[in-house]
Amino acid sequence: MPRFLRLSPVFVFMLACASVLAMQTLDETLKKQFGKDAQVKTVTMRYDFSGLAREITMPFERFQFLPGEQPAGYKESASVKPATEIARKLWSSWEKVLPSFGAPSQKLIQAYAGKEGGVIMYFRWSGPLPADARKAICRVLYGKDEKPIGTDTKDDLLVADTWCMIWSFAKPLSELKQAHQKRTFEIVNQEAQRWMDANPEKAKKYLQPKKR
């Protein structure tokens, strides 16, 4: 039974706790409907980083998988095979696909073979990305300004101020991809809280309830 998590720029750190409570509630609901022996066997986590404010500094180096952190059954591969043609083009020549960005000053890739392997691509520029960077990349990846909510896609995206990360997996719900996105979610939690503590005045605007 899938659950969807949509990340907001500041309350991201609260959702980590909320997910545990949601899991307990789900288990209790199943027991009421199907009896005391009902259990949640698997839970699929879907992370959406589209609400992350670029104003919150995200350290590029922290997001890479360290050796041995990947789930069992996967191994690093020298073969770079993004899951889609557009992801392959971005990796080989970003500046040709999105000229307004220019060529990345640094790019890294972590490729994994085995089971439901894929690649995690990291691109960094020497200065801030265009103001509409996320929309521009989404138009290339999905043909829309944003990834459709609740849709599983082969390519997923996180955009920060000077860099972006693309997960490209043939199976959208790859265990490896979920594990890395969970790890990313936890780092975003930490960095959002650290940023708010260091910038209490700036953080106030995110703590105001949104007007409808």
C-alpha cells in the first residue's frame, strides 16, 4: 500500500516523525478492517523534492552514496546507462540540451548494476542556476513545468541553488533508488533545520501559513 510524501522547504524535518505515526495508524486500520493478524508487509516511499527552497543551502558532497551504503544485491558499475534518452543526453552534453545553464563545472555519476540498478547523476555549476531552473529541467524530462504528482517516472529530480541531482532508473520504484532518496530526505531534514537555526529571520517567511 503506497504512501506519498511531498516535501515542503521547512517542515521537511517534521515529516520524518510523521511518517512513523502514519505507519502505526495504517497498521491499526488494517487490523480493524481485516482482523488482528493483518500486517503491513511492504511500504513504498515516494519522495517529492519539488518544494525545496533553493534559499536553503544544500552541500553537494553530502548526497553521494558512500561505499557500502547501497542495499545488498547492488554493486557499483563502470557502465553508465541512464534509463532514458534525455537523461543520457543531459549526462553527455548538458549545455546542448539546456544552453541557458551552460556547461556544468563538475559532474559525477554513481552507476549500479544488479537487481533494479540505475544511475544517480550530480551536476554542479560555478554560479547560481537560472531562476526557472527547475521548470526548465522538468520540461525536458517530463514535457511539463513539474512532474505530475503521484506519477512514477524513470527520472526524478532535485534542484539546489548551484547544482542538481537526477535519479535515472528503468524501474521507477527500484529499492536502490528508494534507499538513496530516503538518505537524501534525511540530509535535507538536517540541512533545513540547520539553515533555520542560523537564519531565524529569513525562516519566518516559511513558518507563516500560506494564504489560500
